[in-house]
Amino acid sequence: MLLLDTAGLPVDERVDAFRAAMGQASVPCRIEHLAPAGRIRARMNLWMYGRANLFTADASGFRLVRTPKHVRMEAPAVVALAVQPHGLGRFSQFGRDQLVRDGDLMLSDLTAPYSFSWTGTGGSRAFQIPYDQLALPVDVVRRAGGRLPASPMYGLVVEHLRRLVRSADELATDPGAAILGTATTELVRALLVSAAADERRTAPVMADTLLTRVMTHVQQQLTDPELTPARVAAAHSVSVRQLYKAFAAAELSFEQWIIDQRLEHARAELITPSGRRRPIAATAHVCGFRDPSHFSRRFRAAYGLSPRDWQALERAH
């Protein structure tokens, strides 16, 4: 959902519109614009994923300051995990100062004072989670904030958030959006426990989030034909038996689930402009199938028609 696009607003209305949009998406804070009034630019979006949400902002330079007075105002208890897509951010909370570069993650505890700014033009992609849904003590969350890159799950979560942003319009309106929000929250929860190095919680949280973490990892590696159970299990420091057990508990077959995901990827790819120009065998390879004939048989069994017939059907529509 588009919250704000200053491109269509008169210059003298942009400051108030910016403040209103920020108030709708986040918690009370002071906003200081670092560009002249005539150069203030902003575009903000908010998508709901159950009780969590994804808030994106691209704007000219500004500074957000959340003071103790703001904290005392009534507001939801929220944690935000943001990835910086462009620009150089400056974040300060709990006595820690952080430069936030392209691709970096930043954790904000919105129940406490903080400041965040960028000069020039910048952007932020923040997944905001209610504290009670995250289900972690405040001390664990705050300790993790300064140690996120130390977790082996850092890259996994960065890429997941990027994918969430790229397809936000489609995903947020899907019937499974709330479930996706819960799965993303589980990934963030696992990242924070890992970064905080809290041994009391690491084992149970990792066990609880194993299926979500594996599914996210596999989705990011679908095109790799060498994506074997042994490699996936090793990437998550579990045995192949534990991997199968996690899928069985969800009444899923690990191998069949991967094939289903690859087939769905192929079905979407086949009807893109580039997919229509590409040979079927090349699409099969791009989607992680070694044998084009095996791919075609699987595709027909799953959807009742061949890959070529699927392309023709979609072209006719």
C-alpha cells in the first residue's frame, strides 16, 4: 500500500505529509529534514503480513530522533529489522553507533530512544514485528542488535527480506500473507538468538525454526541442481535424519517439496518474455532440473499438460 509519494504534492505540503506517513507506519519520533524544503522527496509503502508489516522508504536526507518523551507516549512495542538498499545510514541506540551501508542489516528496538539518519538520498526496508510475537526477552534482542553479522544466518535473512520487498505487492495480497509474516518472524527470531549467543535459548529456537530456515534456504538455492539433502542438512548443522524428521512432522516429503517448488518456479518462468524465447531444456536447467525429459514428465504429471502446451495456453489468454 502506498503511503506517500511527494512527487504529486505541492512543496509546502510535503513536510506535513511526510510526518503523517511516518506516524502511520512507525512510532512517535521527531523528524528533521536535511534537505531544503523545495528538495524534499519521499516515497513510502506499507504492506501487512498478519500482525507484522513491511515498511519501505526512499527519501531525501532526514533524521529520525526518538526521545525518552516519545517512548513514554502510547505506542505498540515493536522491533524493526531493516536492510539498507542504497545510501549510507547512521544509526545510534544503546550507546552503539552504526554506519549502515548498502546491504547491511540494522536492528531497532522501537521501545527505546534512538536516532537514525542519512544525507543525500537513501532508502530503508524494515520488517516490523510486535515484541510479543517475536517471543524473546528484551535483553536478548538488545544484545543481538550489535552482533547481527556474527550469525551465520545473516545472509539468509538479508536475501529473504530483499525477496519480500521485490514481490511485496503480490505477496501481501496473497491468502498466505499472514503465514509468510509468521515464517519471516521465525527467521528473525532465529537470527537474534544466534547473534546474541544465548545458549539457554539457542537449541529450542533452532529446533522450532528449522523447517522455516530450511525452506527459506532452499527457495534461495532452487536453481542449484546439486541441492542434495546432505548439503542442505550441513548448511543448517543438522543430520539428514533430523532434516527428514522436520519435514515429516509437517507431513511433507523433502525431495517432493523441492521438486514442487522447482516446478512452480518453472511454470512461472516459462511464460515470461525471456522464458518464451528460451528452449524448454534451458528453462529446465535454470530451474534446477538436470534432465529435460525428466522435467517434462514431472511437469505434465503435476499440471496435466506439457511445458510447451502451457506456454501456448497462456499465450492464447
